[in-house]
Amino acid sequence: MKRLDVYIIKKFLGTFFFSLALILCIVIVFDISERLEKFLESRATVMDIILDYYVNFVPYFANVFSALFTFISVIFFTSKMAYNSEIIAILSTGISFRRIVRPYIMSAAIIATLSLLLSAFVIPNANRKRNAFAEEHLNRKYQNQEKNIHRQIAPGEYIYMSNLSLSAPVGFHFALDKFKGDTLVSKWTSDRVEWREDIKKWRLYKWKIREFTSTGQRYTTGDQLDTALNFSFKEFTEDPKRVKENLTLPQLNEYIDRQKLRGSANVVEFQLEKYKMFANAFSTFVLTLIGVCIASKKIRGGMGFHLGLGLMISFSYILFMQFSTVFATNGDMNPMLAVWLPDILFTIVALFVYRLAPK
């Protein structure tokens, strides 16, 4: 690397990590003030709060703010360089604008790699510890209040329970319908089902099985039956939002494959979580390129104009991401397209401003 590369990379990464550390300190102070009463009421020690909650709190929020503060950092220090005539001095030596952009992309690559590694491997493990602490000490234990439970547990297999007791793993008025195509082939019913943790099976009480064959119907009944069904009691005790937060990339892939095999409808939310890991890392490059192209020109309005324009673009990106995610969750938009669409459109904007910047 040349001296120019080292100079810009130090400014980029220094500004980024300083601004990120500053906002994290502010977030932590506000979070402590909000939860102080619950911390005092809990039996957690100061070291427990620091090590189990806030040490695992920092990576999550650092990754949440990384794309935004990458953009703000680029705008801030590049605009400062432009108003100190440093950009003009560099260009006057015969160095092209494309050459100036190179250390920016190198810095963005470092931040994007850290973001991807954090979101794929580090943050899920940190979230698991943070959520466990919150459930134990902050009264945030998930309570499934779902009634009239309907689930697809495998292709063509649907279960129903009127309600489920979480204290005693027991479900009431259980039914299992098995279809082959559009044809009902069997129907299982039971007054009560109980999850047996020791054998990892469901126990059916006062059960009936009604099978439909080409020659007619066949009934089977009994008082008690242990059977392995394609779902476990644990699925009803976990908050779906926290499940997404707690899965590393390999675990997320396995979970998505399992949900697809079941034909589950909520697989879209987990696909979005997976694609966001890569799309958010890529957005670092896009926002960096837009930032350097906007802030490298000395214009009236000063640094404040550059920062205002940068904030408007970054928030429009976040807003657009939220819109496309909603369309994927509640509509028929492909999850991968929904996550990558903001990056695709802002990449076009980045290439456009990149072509105009040297002029």
C-alpha cells in the first residue's frame, strides 16, 4: 500500500470505530437508565450484568449501526478533507479519482468482513446469552398464549390443538390429519397429548385413528399410545423472534431446510434473516462509494450539507429495506429479491454518482 492508502484507511477506520463507540456508549447509558430498576430488583450481580448482558449487547448493536455509521464516517472525514483542499491537492499530483476510491473500498472490505463474521457466527451466540439473562432477570420470559393451534408438521400432515399448557407439557383436543395430494387418508384424534421428554415422544390418551382406504374406513382406538411426531414441545416454548437471533449461519441453514421439508409458512422470515447477513455486508461497499462521491466535492453549504444529504440517503436506504421486507413477509415477493432490491437500486445510484464525481 502507498502512503495515500494508509492515510485514508486510518482516517476511515478511525472515524468509523470512534463514532460507533460513541453511539454505543450513549445507547448503553440509555439502556441502563431504562432497566436500572429491574436490575436492582433482580438477584444479578454487577459482574453478571456486565459480562452476561452488556458484553453480549455490544456486538448486536454495533452490527445494527455499522452500515449507517460507515456512511456517516465516509461523509464526515471526506468532506473535511475536501474543505481542507486535500482532495484537490491529491488530484493535482496526477492521481485519478478512481485511485483515490481504492483505499475506501479496502476499508469497506474490512468492515463488511467483520460485519458478516459477527452476524453469522459471533452475534447469535452473544444473543443466546443475552436473551437467557433477560429471561431470568428482566421478566422477559416468552409466554405462548396461542389458542386453537394449527401447524403443518410435514408435507400433507397438519396438527390441531385447542390449547397447550406450558407448565405441564400437555395439549388438549389433539387432531392429526394426513393427506395424500388433496385426499384425506387418515385422521388421528386424542382427548389429551403429553410430551415425554425422557423418550422424546408424544403420548396420546384416549386416542382414535380413522383411516380411509379404497374399500372403506377402518377405526383403531386405545387408551394410551406413544408416537414420534415431526414436532417437539420445545417449539411452543421459544419466541420465534429470539430463535432467529440465536441461530448461527450453519444452524440457520439447517433450520430453513427443516422448515421447508415441513412446508412451513414462516420459513420466509428465516430466509430473510439469512439473506440480510450478506446484503448488509454488501451495503457497506455501496454506501461507501456513494459517500466518497458526494463528499469529495467542495460545495456551498459546508460539511453540514454533506452530512444532511448523507443522513437522508442512509435513512432512505433503511426505509426501503423495511418496505421490501414487509412485502416479502406479507406478500408474494421472493425473499432474496426483497433483501437485495435496495442494494441493487442503490448500486445503480452509486455507479451514477461515481461517473459524475470526477467531473
